[in-house]
Amino acid sequence: LAALYRYRTMRWLSLASRNPKVLLLLLLLVGVYRWMADFHRGVEMYDAPDFDHDALAESTVSAMLSTSSIHVLLASDDSDLRSAAVAIRSAFDSAAAPERLVFHFLTTPDLAPVVQDLFREHIAFTKVLVHHDLALQERMEDLQSRTLPGNVQRALALDMAPLFVQEVLGAASTGIHRVIYLRTDVVVLGDLGEVYRAEFGGHAIATLSGCARHMQDIINFSAMRETDASPPLAPGDCAPSDGLLVIDLPAWRR
């Protein structure tokens, strides 16, 4: 067999030396083989043990919500979960200690079972807790309708999840120090653990700097002036990025 293999190999090399098309085919086959080998090694390297979503008993949830966990909140009422799955997978792959990550996903009551099944099927190696609360969703929609400028296209009501992070997490929030909020269209290329441990001077929220938007783009100042909750901000002030937020819950409660 070894002799036959050597004979066929020499024959192919002989043909390749005389025919450029055969040489091109050989190079293509070698390239495909090396790509498949690298891909296989990559899967072995990054594929973590499956997380047993069916075993979410009370004790399991308590273990997930331990003080060493890094909590990440996402929210969407979109049935297309591809961008959310990319955000979760990129955060997991970029983490120095991915086993510490616990993802909380807020969605609508009707989509919650579908979301749970899809996450179980496609990103079963992660710890994902799916949350839904119709009354809370209606509160978000009401707040959005009263505070968002009329000339701004309506965003998803669940995008206001960071403002209701305690209500989303429920009783578990009392044992959680910080929560990282990610928008579902974000791709994470760094370790969220570094963001989680960052110091931000006792402030309740830390976010990315930049001035792509202004406060008048996200706040209806005319409506806010009619209430006692007028923000100490100017319409032209730079608006914070909502792609990534770090919320310090003790400071937020104060």
C-alpha cells in the first residue's frame, strides 16, 4: 500500500510538472486540506463543554449567580437572534475566564421559549438565563413614548433595559455588584472581565466616550421640562454610547 501511495503521488507530481491545470488543482486541494485541519483544531480549542440548560434548578441558578460571576445583560424582541448570538459568542471567546460569564437575555413573553430553545441549540456552551416580564415591558414602552424626541425613529422598547436592570434581574440583583449591558449588534474583541473590574470613581454607570450623538437626539427636553425630573443636561451635550454600559448596582440604587 505504501508503495502504491508513493507511485500515485509521483504520478500526480509528474503530471503537475507538465500541466499547469493539474498543478493548480493540487495546490487547491492542499489549501483546502490545511484549512479544514486548522478549522478542526480551532473547534477543539474554543469549543467549551455544553451547559445543561435543562438543569436550571434553584441550586444551579444560585451557583451561576455567585459573587465570582460576571453578569452580562442583553435585550431584544427580535426573533432573528443571529446578531445576539454573535455578541454572546464573541464575548465568550474573548474572555480570559469564560466560565465566569453569565448572560441575561431579556425578551418578550411570547418569544422567550423560542429564544431559550435556539440558544440551547446553537450556543449551548454558554450560561444564558432568559427573562421576560410583560408589565415591565409596558413600563419601558410608556417611558420611551414620553421621553424620546418625536423626530427620532422609535427604537425597540427593550433597549431601555439598562434603566430597569434591577427589575430584570429580580431578587437576584441584591447579590450582584455589577452588570455589563451589551447591545445585541456589538462584537466583543476584548476581555469583559477587565471592564467588569474597572474603577469609575463611585459613579453608577460607565460607558464609552465619544460624541456621535447628542442629548437632544435621545431625550425629549420639551416633555422633560413639564415634569419635575428635568435632567441637568444641555441638548448639545455629548450623549453616551449605549453599545456597552457598566452598571454599578449599589451606586445605582443610591
